[in-house]
Amino acid sequence: MKRVVVLTVAMIALAAACGLPNENKFRPIDRGEDRFGLWETSTTSTTTTLAPTTTLDVTTSTVAETTTTIATEQVEIYFPSGRQLARISVAMSARPSLTQVMAKLLEGPPDGELGIGLRTVLSPDADITVTSEAGVASVDLPGGIFDAIDSTDQRLMFGQIVLTLTGCCPGVGQVLFTLDGQPTRVFRGDGSATEPGERVSRDDYTVLLTSVGEPIVTTTTSTAPSTDSTAGG
């Protein structure tokens, strides 16, 4: 019984210390009595905005620079100089075909200082075809090619063709001439004539060459690689 009394007294004392009203019914609290901030209204709104995540696709492009190197070689071509033959050296694509070399010969001597004193007895538009087989270059000349060429210049014409073709392509040692597809005679360098269809070689025209010690003139050309499958090299 003493414990109950003591507990009751303690609770009353605690209530009095906390300032609780000693009443047993509900009473509203005035603002002036609000010691705990119950009447204060505080609204805190926090908004967090997250930036969107952007993924960038990075593409690396590599541009390869291609350098094309075209192999060339020096080819000796012969042109009349007075009553003899002189040689010049031109740069052409490596291993040129006989057709390419003949086309270069038909172009005539180069312009400018390199061509001084040189001429040709071949018409640039002459329809001359060249093929090769077993070391023999077959040259077909168009009809009428000799109409405006005297016999002396005919020797030079045959000489510049034979010396050029036998010197440009390894394995070609002789030349056979036809006229419109038919065997024809040709003049050698010494002025003698062959039988129709008889082959000639560079030895037949060395007599027409200028002095051996004469320097070779060099020029260049932009000849493209050959796609000719009929003319041999």
C-alpha cells in the first residue's frame, strides 16, 4: 500500500514539473502557451532534378592514303638526223608492249630542245600494226605508205622501226614486214633490197647510226600500263 501511495505522489510531482494542467478534461492550447512550436507550420519542399544521361557514340574514321608507284624504264627510240639515225631515250611504263613503242615512235621527235635536228619519215596517223611471235616482230604497213617517200628515206624508215623494236623488248631479234598483209621487200641500211618476206635485224641498219659516242637525249612520257594482249614484249 505504501508503494502505491509513493508512486502516485511521484507521478503528481512529475506532472506538476512538466507544467501539465491539473485537469481531467480536454482544453485547447492557446498560441501564447505553445512552448513546443506546435502552432508553427513549416513546409519544406525539395526538388531534385537529375540531368538526363546522354551517351555519345564516338566513331573514329581512318582514311588510308594510297600512293601508287608506276614502274618505268628507259626505252631507246630512233629518229633520222640528216641522212643518219640518232637515238633518244624516253621513260615508258616497265615492260612496254611493241604496240606502245610503235605508238611512241609514230609521235615523232619531242618538241623543244630535245628534238632539235631530229625528224621522222613516218606519218603520225599511219595505220601500222605490230605483233610478235618466237622472237620475230611482224610489222604490217598500210598501202600507199611509200608514195611520198624516196628510196633513201625508205632506208631510214625501215631502220628506225627495226632498231627501235629490236632494242626495246628482250627476245625480239628480227623484224618481218608486210604491206596490207602481203610479204614485201624492204631496203637495208646499205641500200640493198631484201626478197619479199625476208626478215631483217638491227645488224642490217647499224651503218645508219650516228657516232657511237654521241650522248643519248632523255625525255619522259606518260604512257599508261599496257592492256594489249596481242603485241608481245
